[in-house]
Amino acid sequence: MKAISDLPTTMKAAVMHKPYDIQIEELPIPQIESNEVLVKVMAVGICGSDLHYYEHGKIGRYVVEKPIILGHECSGIVVAMGEKVTRFELNDRVAVEPGVTCGTCNMCKAGRYNLCPDVVFLATPPVDGAFVQYIKIREDFLFAIPDELSFEAASLVEPFSVGIHAAKRASLQPGSTVVIMGMGPVGLMAVAAAKAFGASTIIVSDLEPLRLEAALKLGATHAINIKEQNPVEAIAQITKGIGVDAAFETAGNPKALQSALASLRRGGKLVIVGLPPQDEIPLNIPFIADNEVDIFGVFRYANTYPQGIAFLSSGIADADALITDRYTLNQTKEAMERARTNKSGSLKVIVYPNA
């Protein structure tokens, strides 16, 4: 094993014992295997799933049954590596893809490893996440980042990857018209993805002016405040009654999903990114059949990190502009509360475990 000379033996971690209860604890640094890398975590973004576990202790079939460390959008520095690691050197700057898959099942072999039944995903019970000073990860789920990409922007490659995967699922083409409903962090990064894929008309909707303004800065061409306008009517006006080629629903809002469907042109594509609180939502089946609408589910992403890093490094989107709040690891609970309660004023909240 190769390691930096001053590597400590223990680290701080923000451990959630139950909803709303996060405590800072001292834990041993993870012991790496021959094909693993130890990463000093420099930035972690708070995601909607982190907040859901923090508030409710579960998401669907994933239930917090013992203390857990949250956080999965992260980047850092290589500080140790096993003897079989060949792609990295000590002190390399890296983005972490948080879902380590088996690599041998049919889904992995087909290149759709996001559907691997044995995935080990950071901060998905019972797996601990990245609100720690050091994490270990298998070599093939780390990606070098250039010096010009900040650690904060590198942590945003994770939500950006969701947008890239959604664009790929919809076969988004240059010149496409697209609507993205819900301008949380995933929706905002989906705007950047649509721009990177060459969409010429990018319409967004939300009820928070701050988020709509951020979307316009990232490349949206039209912004609809759903408090002031009916989104379906506004989209019809923008597209001269034709509708959009693709509609992404990223908020998990049932009404937004229905509006996304209604905004499509004939032969359009509905892309479901957000997870609603209920299992079943009424959709207009005659509309789907009569217009030959294609419906795509999106579960995380696969084979997106190199492209995401390249896109963000190119300057196509200013990911750093999304960062509104910064906290140390000791302030993780405060960071979670900020993200939970300040949706009108916060876009992306970042925790710095080694600040």
C-alpha cells in the first residue's frame, strides 16, 4: 500500500442516529483493499435524498435501521491506495462516483450498471456516506479532475450525471426543445446537461424566483413561475402550439408530471427523474397512446462521469455559481437544516469535512 506520510489513524464523522439527530464522532479511518483508494474528502454536496433520510429515516424500501453517515456527492484527494491500483498517484484530485457495482451481473455487462442489484451506494442504508474526513472507494469509481475544476464543482458531477443520463435516455439532439419541471439542484444540472447536448429551446418551471434565475444563468431560454402562469399554456405559447420534444420532471411532483406530459408534442418523450411520495399517479392514457408518447424512467446514471467532468471543465456551465451555503463537518446538522428550511434562498449547500 502507498500512502502519504502523515496519514492519521482516526477521523471525524457526522453520524445520524435518528431523524434530525446528527452527532460528530471519532471513527477509525477505513482500511483499504488492494483495488481501493483512500480519499481525503474535500467537498460534499447535500442532496434531496440526504434530506429525506434526515427528515423521515427512509426512502421507499431503503430504511435507516442503525446509525448512518449521509452524503454522496463528493470529491477529494488521493491519500492512500492499494497495491493493485494503477490509475492514480498520491495527491491526485478526484471526483467520486458513489455507486460501486458488482461488474459481473447481466446489467453491469450490458453497460447499464446503474441497475446492478448488488450496488453499494454511499449514504443508502445500510451503507455509510461521505460526511467524513476520509472514505474508501474502488479504483474504477474514481475519476481524475483537472486543476481548473473546483472540488465543489467536482462534487456536482453527481447530480449533473443524472441530467446527462436523462438526456441520453431521451436521445436529446442538437436543436431539440425541452422543458424541465422543478429547479432543485438536479433540475438545475439537467438544464446544464440539456445545453451541453445542444438543445436550442430550454424551458424551465418552478415557484422559486431564485431557482428560475439560476436556471437562466445555466442556459435556460425561458422561465415559467408556476405561481403566476399555467405551465402547459405557457409552453404552448412558447412552442407556437406544437409542444416540446422532451419533458423532464425532476421534482417528484404529481401535478408537475401531469403538466410535463401535457406539454409534449406528438411523438414526444416524457422523462421521469423525480420520485413522487406516492406510488401511483393518474396519467392521461389516451393522450399517451394517441400521440405515441415515449416514457423513460431514470435511475441514477451510468457511464457519465468522464463526460460530466469534461463538460464542467469546458466552462459550459458555471456550477460554482449554484453554491449558496458552506459549512464545516462540525456544522453538518446546521447545513442539513439550512438545506431543509431555506428552499427559497439556498441552491446548493456544501459541507467541507477537512476545513
